[in-house]
Amino acid sequence: MDDVERAIKDFVAEVLLEGEPVEFDEHTPLLEHRLIDSLNVEELLVYVEQTFSVSLSRWPHSDWKTIHAMAQLVHDHAPDGRQAPGEQPAAIVSDYEKWVAGYWNEKQNDPINLLLGEEDGLVHHHYGLGEYDPAVLTAPDQEDAIIRELHRLECAQMDVVLDALAPMTADQRLLDAGSGRGGGSFSAHRRFGCRADGITLSQYQVDFATKLAARHGCTDEVSFHLQNMTRTAFPDDHFDRIITNETTMYVELADAFAEFARVLKPGGRYVCVTYCVNDTLAPTSEACEAVDAHYGTRMHKRSEYLAALSAAGFSPSRVSVLNADTIPYWELRARSEHSTGVEKAFLDGYRSNVLQYVLIVADRLPA
């Protein structure tokens, strides 16, 4: 047990288990704990209950007030409300974050992703754009031809993202937030020669992508980390560009965009591709709910993206709805032997326009 863990255990024993009063100031050891970057009452309760096998719901109101006071002091004294210097924030804290990490850690045999990147080592976790070649449907090796064509459409989608990032130079740095098995990071490095850092909640994905970096011969330029996009360990003004390619459905937008504004240099660019609810038509739909249920995502409304970006200090320069461009991908994927059952929901959603596939390009405004 390290000193911080011991301090937390002592705190719990004194304040929560025994009801003893405790004084708080900027020297309280708990301030150094790795959870403080996003510490709130709910997260503290979960942490305490799971670590010490106790239930806090029975505790008198005075103890809850103590927890609130402690959480407030942490925020007051920690620099910028974040982790103490030298500490790396915890990537996985909430129950939902644990679920997301578990989902992707267990997803190790998903042919619809692995087969598509088998030849070139670019394993993507996003979908495709553009018309497919109908000749694949009559090819002698039809399924192999479909797989190759789906991968071509995925790479075409990545090209759209890279075009939006441009210009970039080899001395610049990219954050790939929600990097999966690394396809986006490797693609950006190939196009621009830039340094790329990919972050994900899945240790399996970190390990997989790191091995691919060795295969591609770019371990010095492309690296992967177990980090949370809403609270990274990177310093302020560290990146020139940031991408999220179908990953923001797993986070709170305000938290993620505030963190992006912190680590992105003034004038830097953020490119986001996401599926979202077109709330000009409806607050949700059966198709949107089916997609969320399939992936465990928490889909946001399109208006929420623009509002959260503005609040975080970004100026959107482009918002494009790509439904017409992505529908052919889903039509072809529905014909694959490796379809997963979610294809109909995407097609219904995109055709009705309640579900939208959106590209957003935004620049961080100078302070």
C-alpha cells in the first residue's frame, strides 16, 4: 500500500467509519490522489464503497456533508481543479467508464474490424464513406471482395478526416482521442509525418496498437496510452491537432471539449466525426436507441456538440452532414457474412435523417 492509499484508508476510517472530525487544507494527502482531477461526490462514494466494501447510503447526513466539504476543498486547492503536479489522472473511475473499458477489452475477436485491416495493418473502428463498386457483389470471392471494399471505404472516410486536419507538418503533434487499435494515428503519421499520441480506455487496444506500431516501424513517432479523453495527463498547449473519430458518444461533451481546449495550442484545430441525433426533427428515434443499445453508447444531440464547443472556446468552421455518403457503406456491409445486426438501425436512422453522420471542424480561439 502506498502513502496515498494509506492516507485515503485512514481518512475513510476516521471520517466515514468512525465519524471522527477531520481538518482539511491544501496539505491534505488526499489532494495527491489520482482521482482528484474529476473528483465529485458520486465518484468518491463509488470509490469508497468498492475499495472498502461498505455502503454509504446508510450514513447520517453529517457524514455526507463531510464528503461534500472534502470534495470542494480538493477542487479549491488542486491546480486548475486538476491532479497534483506529477500525478497521472485515473483513466477509469465511473461505473460507465469501467463498462466501456470492459466492453473494448473483451472485444478481441471482431472480424468486421480485424479482417478489414489484415493486409495493411490499419485496423479502424469507424465506418466508411463513398459509393461501393457493385462488381464486388458478383466477384468469385464475393465475401473477400466485400471486405476489401469496406476497408477501402473506411480508408476513404479517414482521408476526409485527414483533409480536414491539413495542413500539418512533421514537427507537429496530433492527439487521437479514442484511438482504438490505432488506425487513425497510423494514417495521420503516414500522411503528414507528424507525431501522434493515441489514447483509449482499453488496455487491450493500447497493447494491440503498440504492437502494430512496431510492425509499421514508427514506435518513436506513434504511441498509445491508457488515458481518458476528458482528463488526460498531457500538459497545456501540447497538441497542434486533435481528432475524435466516432468516439465522443462515450463521454460528456463539456468535459471532453474543455480538456481539448486545455491541451490544444491556441489556433489549433479539432476535427470530430460522430453519429448523433438530429434534434431539429426529434429528440431521439427507434433507430438511434437501437444503435446506442448495440454499442453501449450515449448518443448526443447535434445541437449539443455546437453548444459545448462554443462554451469550451472553439469556433466551428465547418459542419457537414454525411448521411448520403455513408449510406452505401452500410448497404454493402448489410450484405457481408460478417454483418453484426446493427446495419438496419443505421440505415433506417440515416435515411430518415433523425440519425446524422456529422463532420465538425473547429479551431481553438486564442485566449
